[in-house]
Amino acid sequence: MRRLQLLLLIPLLFTFFCQGQSNCDILIKNGKIIDGTGNSWYYGDIAVKEGKIERIGKSLPFTANQTIDAKGLIVAPGFIDVHTHIEGDEAKNPTADNFIYDGVTTVVAGNCGASNVDIGKYLHWIDS
Ligand SMILES: [Zn+2]
């Protein structure tokens, strides 16, 4: 009976240690996570692999090429600026660093009527 218990335990231990060897590209540790779902914030880690979130949780068993200690910092999805006046600034500052540094990843423009009329032409210009 004791031998059977040991045999059952070995696969469980193997599974546990194999999970500890997961790899990701970026591991953000100890951040105060605000996930954008409306839930309360919580402390945790975020594993990012190939540009996508692989897992979110506490004390994630990941190794990473780059680890960021976010202790004392907030980790949140990008913010949306719902009223901007960036029309024409795209050419001057195509990387939009001023928005990125503030955490803004999406903007809404043209709310006040100052926008390109030919949206197709405008989008073609942006893509080029
Ligand atoms: Zn406006």
C-alpha cells in the first residue's frame, strides 16, 4: 500500500517541478495589478510570451529572459483617451511617445469635427 502511494506521488511531483520550468519572454513581478475588469486591485505577477499575456497570478513559476520588478508600481492595461486633438500630429510624432509614456494606447479623435473627411485615404496614408 505504501509503495502504491509513492508511485502516485511521483507523477504529481514531476508535474509540479515541470510547471516550475515554464519560460516566458517578460515576467513582471510584484505589481499592483488593475486588470480593467472592474475587480479590485491585487498584487501579482504577469508572464508575457510572444507579445501576449501568458498567465497572471501570485508567485508565478516562470523564468524569463527579462524580469521587471514592479514593486510599488501599478500594472494596468493601456488607457483610452476618448477626446484628443491629435489631427495632423501623427506625421510629426508617429510613435506617439507622449501618449505611450502616460499609458495611453488608444485615442479617439475628431470629436469636435476637425478630422479627415476621406477616412479611407487617411488610413492609407497612416499605413504607408
Ligand atoms: Zn475637442
